[in-house]
Amino acid sequence: MLNTATQMLTIRRVPTVVSNYQEDVSEDPQFQSDSGTLGCGRNCLSKCCLPVSKLPLYAFKKDEDNAIYKHNGSSPGEARPVAEVRPIGLLNNLLLGQWEERMARGLFRYDVTACETKIIPGNYGFIAQLNEGRHLKKRPTEFRVDQVLQPFDENKFNFTKVGQEEVLFRFEQSNDSKSHFFTSSSVNLDSNSPNVVAINVSPIEYGHVLLIPRVLDCLPQRIDHESFLLALHMAKETSEPFFRIGYNSLGAFATINHLHFQAYYLSVSFPVEKAPTQRIMIGKELSDSGVKVSQLLNYPVRGLVFEGGTNLRNLSNAVANACICLQKKNIPFNVLIADCGKRIFLFPQCYAGKQALGEVSEELMETQVNPAVWEISGHMVLKRRKDYDDASVENAWRLLAEVSLSEERFQEVKTLVLEAAELQEAGPEEKSMNEEESLQKPRAPYVASQLSQDCLVLQ
Ligand SMILES: [Zn+2]
């Protein structure tokens, strides 16, 4: 059952499917559409069907400072927006209304509202959910866990293969300073590669959705500045602190190598949101951007907390730079976007690597819990009745402690990550002025060699 270090390391069980099309990847929807008909006939999210489709469109208000999005909003000839400005709750109502409609149509694999959930007594209030329906028994997908960056593979399941009935709406930047909602908008009028919000057919909470940036660009699962900012915009636009957005890198329990974020509503605080933090000394450039970085204290998974920022983009860039750094160093990680995009938790992790090397206890392995962003944040999704009945702070802590980097390794990674965030903010002149800081920069080859200590899985 356990892989050895000499084999190609893969997760043998993919625990869930996020789309009803995931178990059916044999058909190839990428053929040309017949002239005179729209799309391939499957009403999919690929180039055949999506550009000639109409979907609801939520256009969030433009950044004040600048706009990196090329999206132009809807053209004047298009349907008039049903709603202008941003009434509190419009995006939530849209998302939940559409989500419930899909539930009524029976698109989900099970009824998440029937899953038992309880708060485990204790200061942090870990949340345990019994979710026996999530486990996927057939058709496991082989997936490497030892590479955070992997090229997009069009032959594997990806979101272009999803049917449009799983899509709730498009989420694009408006061309003015207001948010708009269009009940139906032609995709090809204003977008070459739309951002879509789709249901996760294996939900773990109410309103569980996927945000898929620029779906037609077929981006692999990796953070880039533009996509991360899009996720922050979504968190901000909901104005709902109970709506969190999560991200799992490859090697940290992402199961699909097509760029996506997950999100859902949970009407209590996540334990990690209650954990004490300590401000970390940060460099001049980063503090100029207004971004503040803290370290989690007294939490089983070591992590960083990003807050502040003179604008959303500064905060977004700091986190994205950190993620990009981790990606380059092949360090798997998870991200939780909380508090309407104002607080972002970053967890470098090493569970899958340990798992593949046979370093995780049999007891933990048997639970088949994959500690992705939700579990790390304290929402324990359990697959066995026994584990649910026995759920305790100690058990949650024991699992999550295995996910965390060691203190020594975390300090190394922290240095890397903070350097990455600072460097991006610094202008060329300032960089040369800060020689003392640059002398402290770890050299890449040295750092890479350290990975084998506890996280990199060697082949
Ligand atoms: Zn199609």
C-alpha cells in the first residue's frame, strides 16, 4: 500500500469528484462544431460550446488604482444589468440561489445538508463532519504528489469537460466602478476565456463552489498574480466573513491539475481564525505596501498570516509572491482566504510526502483523511463513523501536527517566503540599497538541497 521512495509517487486514491464529468473522461469534447449548430452538442465548458453560450454574469467593480484585467464588461448592446451597485448580499444570494437550484436538480452526489456535523469542545472549536458519501471508490486517478508544478494535461480530467449545468455564473471585472449582474450574457461578447463559478458536486458545506479562472486558458494548478487577485475580489465582493476561499497546491491534496479555488459558507469561525498570532519583523518595502505578516502561534500547523495592504492588490501580490516562491521551491502548500479577503493564511505542508514515504502512522492512514486547506483550517471532514464518534481535539491535533513542517524547516521556508514577498515590492534602486538584506538571502541550490530533510519526496 505504501509507496517506497524508488517508485513514482502518486496518490492512489482520489477521494472525491468535484464534477459529474470527472468519472467520464473517455469522451473527447474537443472536436470542431458543425457549421450551423452551436457547440459540440454536450453544452460543455470547452472552446466548442463556451464562447457561443450565454451565462449569468456577475461583474465586480473595477480596482480603483489600476486594472490588470482585460475584461471590458458587457457591451452596450447586451442585456441590461438586472442589478447595479453592490447591494449587500447580492453575490451571496446569487451564489446560494443558483446552488440550491442545482441541488433541486439532483446534480450533487449526496445531500450535504444531511451530513452530521459537530463542534468538538475546546478553545478552538474544531469542527467535525461525517461525510461518508464523499469517498470515491471507483476509477482512482494516479496523481504525482512530489511535484507542485506539473504541466496541464488535456487528456486528464479538467474543467473544460464539465457540462454547463454545473456552472452558476461568470465572475468578471466590470468596466466601471460599480458591480453589475446580468441574468444572461453572451460569453463571446466580452471574454475570450471567462472566469466561471461552478458547483463542487461533492460539497463539504453549504454553497461549496469552485472558482475557475480563465477556464479556456487551461492553466495548470498554480498561483499567479492575476488569478489570486480574482479570488480576493470574490471574497471581498461577498462581504460575508463566513464565506471562505481555499486553495490546495499539487502535492497538498489538489486533485485536479486545472487552476481552481474552492469556497463555501461555514457559519462559525474556523479554529485557525481563532489562533493567536505574532507579528513577524518585515522589511521596509513590504511595510510600505501596508502588508503585515504574522506567524501562527499555538496551532498544530505552522503558518503565516497576511493582512493589511494599502489596497487589495498589495495584499494579493504579497501572498501570490509567497506562493510562487513555494511553487518554485517545490514546497506544497494550502491557502485560506478569510474575513472577506482581509486575512490570508498560508500553510506550507508535507503530509503527502510523508504519506508517500510511509512515514505517517497506520492509524492516521486508515482514516483516509486528506488534510487539505479545510482540514488544516480546522474543519475536519471524516470518512468513517468511528472517527467521527471519536473526534477530539487530541485527534485533530495529532493529524494536523503531521501536516506541519518542523519548526526548523518552517523557519527556513518562512525566510524564503518573506524574501520573495519583499523582493517583488522593492524597486530596483531600493534593492541595491538593501545589501544587508540581500546578503541574508538563502541561495537557491542550498535551499533546494534542504528540501529532502522533510518534505521533498525523492524518486
Ligand atoms: Zn462542447
